[in-house]
Amino acid sequence: MDLNLSYSNISKFQVSEFILMGFPGIHTWQHWLSLPLALLYLLALTANILILIIINQEATLHQPMYHFLGILAVVDMGLATTIMPKILAIFWFNAKAISLPECFAQMYVIHCFVGMESGIFVCMAIDRYIAICKPLRYSSIITESFVVKATVFMALRNSLATIPVPVLAAQRHYCSQNQIEHCLCSNLGVTSLSCDDRTINSIYQLLLAWTLMGSDLALIILSYVLILHSVLKLISAEAASKALSTCTSHLILILFFYTVIIVISITHSAATTLPLVPVLLNVLHNVIPPALNPMVYALKNKELRQGFIRLLS
């Protein structure tokens, strides 16, 4: 009887805040990681702002492909800013506490921005497919109206599809543990602290990954298979090389983005033995692409390089 009453009292208790412990296993020296992470964040902001300025100032860059690149820059800055200030506050000021509403809001925004980045990669793949496989119809299909409609669709898709993630997490009961072995409010990290069944959370997370990320990746692969098929039919090797060169930077970013997501998913199953790996990869996946994307495009794209030189001069 006493045991039942004790359990009842514990189950009624609801924690008021979570404690973000940072990187598991290296709490004593994790503050040393703040410098490279801060530099990556600063690089991401600076590089993406420069991309936006160059695209705005250069009339030759007022094209759909560069509009998508500009949208990607905004998404990258939003994603990095969602997590980095809190991570740096944990390392520099020991500000580990985060309220439940703030935690669930961060969870939602991260899912939105990651889904949006994946969606923009799909739009860019379609843009390259039309440009290479149907060049005569490119100007009539890929218009400014198409860019606006595609962006609005992706924004609505991701903002609506990810609402259940924080809603389901908020419905769980957090009655004892409130220390999260993470630097941010990941869905699995937070719900693992709940005292009740979290099967529905895991199922929806898996469903979301397969429907959004899976469908995006399938469309991207299909686009590049069709592009490759079209390029291989070109008689001139120079024309084939020129066609593929316009896709190189895009492919590099896509490979990095989706490879890390797949690795994170795999390492989550081994988190009990190596808890640091998925947490570190999760953080890096949210800060390296925002820093990497503009640099890869600037290095591989002649028009952007020329615009950058003119901006500096």
C-alpha cells in the first residue's frame, strides 16, 4: 500500500525545467569545444550574409538557381542560430537550465529548418534537372513564380508536418529525471526522460524521417539519375563536363547532408556504448552545413566568385 502511494506521488510530480548537460562523457573539458563551435557559427553567419549580399547586388545572379541558394542561406542561418547561442551559453556561462516550453519550441524549430533545408535541396535538384534535360523549356518552367510557390509549399509542408513532434513530446510525463545528456532539445533525448510510454513519439519520428527525408532523397536521386542519363547521351565530352560541373557543388552538399543524417540514425542504436558520437554528430550536422554550403558554392561557382571579388574591391 505504501509503495503504491509513493509511486503515485512520484508520478504526479512534473519537472519544471530540463538541464542540458552538454556532451556526454566529456563534461569536465567540453568547454574547450566552445572555441571551434563559435568560430564555425561566426563563419556560417558571415558567409551566408555575404552570399545574400552578392546575390542581391549582382544583376546576373537574379536567377532561380541563385534565389534557391539565397533561401538556403537564410535557412542555414536560422538553423545555426536556433542551437548555437544556447550551446555557447552552456559552455561559457554554465546556463544549462531550459524551460519545458522553450525546449519544445527549440525542438520544433530544429525539425522545421532541417526539413526546409532538405526541401530546398529537392528544389535545386529539380532546377538542375530542367536546366540540363529540358533546356528549351527552362525559362518557361523555372520562373520566379515557381520559386515562390515551391518555397511556400516546402515551408508549409515542414511547419505542419513537424507540429506533432513537440506536441507529442509535451504530452509525456516527466516525473523524475530532468538531465538531458545533450547540447540541444532533441526529440529522442527529451522523451527518453519520460515516465510513461513513448512509443508513439518514436513511431512518429521514424514516420517523419521516412516520409519527408526519404521522399526528398528519392526525388533528388531520381533527378540526378535522369541528369546522368541525359549527359551520357551528349556527343561532346566538353558539353557533358560543363553540364555536370553545374551540379558538382550541389551534389557535395547533398552527400554531406544526408550521409550525416544516416550516420546519426545508425549511431543512435549504439548510443548506450558510445553516447558521445550521436550527440556530437547531431550538433555538427546543425552547424557545419551552414558554414560549408556558401563556401562550396563560392569555390565551385564562377559567377559567385566574381561577385565576391567585386564586393571586396
